[in-house]
Amino acid sequence: MNVSEAVAARFSARAFFDQAVEPAIVRRILDRARRAPSGGNLQPWFVHVVSGETLQKLKGAVRAAQAEHPRGEPHEYHVYPPDLREPYRSRRYHLGEHLYEALGIDRDDKPARLAQFAKNLKGFGAPVLLFFSIERCMGQNQWAHLGMFMQTIMLLAVEEGLHTCPQEAWSAFHGTISEFLSLPEGRMLYCGMALGYADLDHPINQWRSERAPLEELVTFL
């Protein structure tokens, strides 16, 4: 598989088989991802790999926190800008519409929509979850480097026959997860990532999000 094929094959999977992933494969992906770009070679990323019984305990801790804080804990950062303007607002809206349409969920069926969203905090059934954290002293540039590290992991996963779903939804319970993972006080949780063997026949994995045309994004001079 070449890089172009891995980029084309990668998508955010939202339905996984419970088939275990060999720890050696996860280790190999993360070891190779260490070569991701890093300005000044700071390598500002940290990863916790959670699976098996420990993953079930973490999910239980999040469920308990969710019962106490149905809307999530106070956020440490905005997942999206508070006043999202066009064309970004429409892109986000259409993404949600296409996702629920793929599942046959009507726009007015709020219970079904909420039930689908709740699967975020189950990792969509993936047997492995990766949690990414970064030192609080780091700035926007280092957050970008963390993103490049995550992208490298996602492409390497495709090479191994696996799929992923980066999930900022976990940040809604950053306090609970940080405590569970024993993150140092000076480090903050950014997001999680589901990793496993995707159920490619599931309707939610059958569609692909749209991308803006090249002419809308690129200026050639």
C-alpha cells in the first residue's frame, strides 16, 4: 500500500468489531509514528493506550460522570469556534445530516440522534482507545504537531488493515479521564481515538464526508 492509497482508504469509522488487536501491532504503529513532523523536535505528544478490562473500567467511570454531568464537564477548550461562520457552519451541518441519513435517522428523531451520539463515549465498540495529551505550556504550533502525529498514526493503521476514529467527544469528560489515566497536573487531555477492525458493511461506514473542491482551498501563484 502506498501513501496515496492509505490517504484514500482512511475515514472516521463509527462501527467496529470487538475483535482484539494484537498489542504488537499497536506498538508497531506507535513506534513508526514517532517519525511524524515536530517543529524544533519538541515531540510534544503523549499517548495512553487503553484496552481490555482497563478500557471497560474507564468507560464505567465516564458513564458515572455522565450521570452526574449529562452535558459534560466544563470544557477546557472549544472543539469548534463559538461563532462558527460560513462556509464552516454549513460543512459541519451537512456532515451531521449525511451521517444520520446513512443510518436512516430522521432529523426530528432526537432520541435516536442522541443514542447515536452516545456511542462516541463507547468508542463505537473499538477494542482499543488511544488518549492524547499535551503539556499545558505548549502553544498552538505544538497542538498542530500533535495533530500531525495523530494523522501519521491513522495512516499507519490503514496499512495494518485497521481503522480509526479521532474523537474530541472524550474531551467533554476530560477531568474524569485525566484522573483515571493519572495525568500530571501540567498536562491536559486533547482527545481520544478509537482503533480496531471496522465493520465495513455497517451503514455508518458506507458513506464518506464531502470535501471542498481544490479551487476553493488552494491559490496557485
